[in-house]
Amino acid sequence: MRTPRPALLALTMTAALAPCSYAAVTSVDVGAALPRAALLKESVHHYLRYMHSGEARVPLDIVTREIRFSTEDGQPRMRVRQRYDTAAAAASLKTVTSWLDAGSLRPRTHERITEKDGKRVVEGFLFAPDKITGMKDLAESVNKDLVVASPEPTFNFETDIETLQALPLADGFEARINFYHPGSQQGPARYLFKVTGSAGMPGPGGVIDCWVVTTDYNRPGYVSTFWFAKGSQLLVRQDSPVGEGKVAVKILID
């Protein structure tokens, strides 16, 4: 039966106005150079992390993120080194060193050393296209027998900030990215990140115009929010709910 013209017009308008997020989502795959990888410069930045609960703001640690570039076997590599220094009352130190292909941010190796209460824990990981394994030749490593299958190549979740910084953030941009957190028994998974708008955010030198990015990490109801400076796309702030009305906050201090 032929649809009456008014009804046909209504159906056409509905289709035109319906969200088509499935068509707009970019699949970010491991291997190709990321569109704004050139924004990743050799640098050292510091972040304060604290827990926000009601009126309380309890300091957690200071995070140092350092980016350096080098060449290995004629190929450009990027090293991301992170250092977590906790408050003096519960002094501990965690250092994380990640090696990646410059440009694409394909992960190669990942080492994590945690020191607390006189105990030292060393972990090492090798990223391959089909799996993540423990580094058997890393002295003291406690996870040499780790094997986690990866149905597709995955990015390293502990370098997510650099990965997001290298994407073409813009109004309406959405991306699904395959991430794996080294050491987790949960395998790699795709996570959706959305640019939801723009906002000014206080920074070390004043208010910074930022892209606002959100994700729920595949946990509906627990939406984390990131603010990336327009231009450099450097992370300025991150808020992540952790339950019971608490929010973990990370802010750029220099």
C-alpha cells in the first residue's frame, strides 16, 4: 500500500533527524600512524591526583609523565615513562616504562616496578599482534608465565592519554579503541570515547580552552571525563567516578 504523502514526509524527517552515531564512530586500529601523533613532543609533565568525596579532597600522589624518542633497528620509537610518588604517610613508588612505535603508538614492551613497605614487585609485558605475554628474560619479573590472547592488535591502556592526544579531536568525534591493561586477566576490549563539547578549564597558566571527552569504560553509569587542551591536545584534567560518591581527579600542575 502506498504511504500517504504527509506520513512519508514525517518518516523522512524522522530518519534525517535520527542519530547516526554508528556511522560516525571511528575505529582506531593498531598499526597506522595516528592523525595527530606529531602533537606528541619530548616533554615532562606533572599531575596531582586526589580523591574527591563530598567536601573532602584527599591527595593521592604526584604523577610524572615523560615522553622521549629514539631509534631502534632503524625504526623510530617512543618511550613513555611514568612515576607515581604517594603521600608521605603511606610512602610508595611506582614506575612504569612503555616502549611504542612512534607515530602509530603500537605497543612493544611495558615494565612496571612497585615499591611499598620494603617490598619490590617487578612486572614485564610483551605485546604481539595476537597476544600479550610476560617478559621471561626480565630479572625479578613475577609474571613471566602470563599469556593473554588478543583477537586483534591492542593498544596499551597505560598509555591511553598519549593515544587520545594523537587523535583528531573535534566536535562530534567518536572513536572505538582496543585497549588492554597490562597484567589484567580480562582480555583486550574496544572502548568508546566521545568528544561531547568544549569547556574552559583552569590550568598552570590560566584558563585553557579544552575538548571534553567522555567514556564509561564499558561500565554504564560510571562516566569518566577528560579535558584536552585545544591545539596541543595535552591532558589538563581527568575525573573518574570510583563508587560511593567518590571521584578520582587528576589535574595538570606543570
